[in-house]
Amino acid sequence: MSQRGKQDELGEYRPLSYFQLMEVSLRELLVEKGIVSDAEVQATLEDMRARGPDTGARVVARAWVDADFKARLLENGTRACEAFGLDVPALRLVVVENTPQVHNVIVCTLCSCYPRMLLGLPPDWYKSSHYRSRVVREPRAVLAEFGLRLPDAVQLRVHDSTADMRYLVLPMRPAGTAGWSEARLASIVTRDCMIGVAVPESSGSE
Ligand code: FE
């Protein structure tokens, strides 16, 4: 093994953390044993970086226009997404529906588990200990900081993701969107709406 460290964005040499070292060691062993190639690892990384929340937005828009799909999505998110033609890893995807009475928010209190297959890589704030610890204790205050003020009568449910179980919030379809195409509906479904720290707005999308 060579020197274990890497340069940060300022060009400073920093030693690898325990988990970074473990990742490098495991990856090198897998390549050495011919189980995966470096090129495959790079291609997968590029694919992950290129993925964004548009896939999740398409799923939400379909659920808004197709009641049968929505029912299947809420019953078994993984199976419904597979039927939708998505390549879903062997994870349990639980889709939680916002209603006038209940608003859902997702978090991973332990680390950064996130429905990457639908939303891409999580934003930095999602991984921060600040968000992870506070959203479970004072969700209403955290949502207000995101600019989302919900009536007191709306119940908040915070869902803690795990390595094998991911959540996606199905936001409410906003008023004023009757007759919109699926593509136009998908355009107003942002990443934050599917995490639950925002809600879709019908204004401003032409
Ligand atoms: Fe996690």
C-alpha cells in the first residue's frame, strides 16, 4: 500500500479517515481479485454524481395523475418504482403521503441514508449533525428555518431512514394544477419537497 492520504481543496495533504481507508482497502482488494474493475467503479461513481431529483419528481407526478399507481406506490415503493421502469436497488422504499392533516419529513439520524436512486446525492445539510439531531426534536422549528410554516393543526411525522429502508415524501398536489401534463407537474416537485422540508408551489412554472 502506498502513502495513505489525499489533498484537500486547498492542496493540503490530509491523512485518510478510518472509513476512507476502509473504502480504499476494500476497493483495491475487489479490483485485485478481479471482482470489479477500476473503470466500473469510476463509471458507477459518475452515474451516482449525475443522478438528480428528477427521477423522484417523475414518480411523484405519476402518482398525482394515476390513482392506481399511487396506491401501489404507497403499498410497496420498491415494487411500484420497478414497475415504473426504474432500477431500484435491493432496498425497502417507503413512500409517505402528505395530507391536509399530516406532513412527513425524512432524516437519517445515524448518518446520511437517503433515497439516492430517486433523488441523487443528499445535500450537505441533510448529512449535517445539526439537521439530523434537531429535526427529530423540534421539527416545526427546523421547517420554519427552511421557510415552511405549517398550521399547528397539521401533525408532523419524522421518519428515520436506515441502511436498508429509505423514505420518500409524496407531497400534496398543489391547487391550480388541474389539467397540467405530467412533465409540467414533475417540474414543480423539488428535492426538498420529497425530503419534506418544502412543499410544491403551482406559481412560477410556465
Ligand atoms: Fe444513514
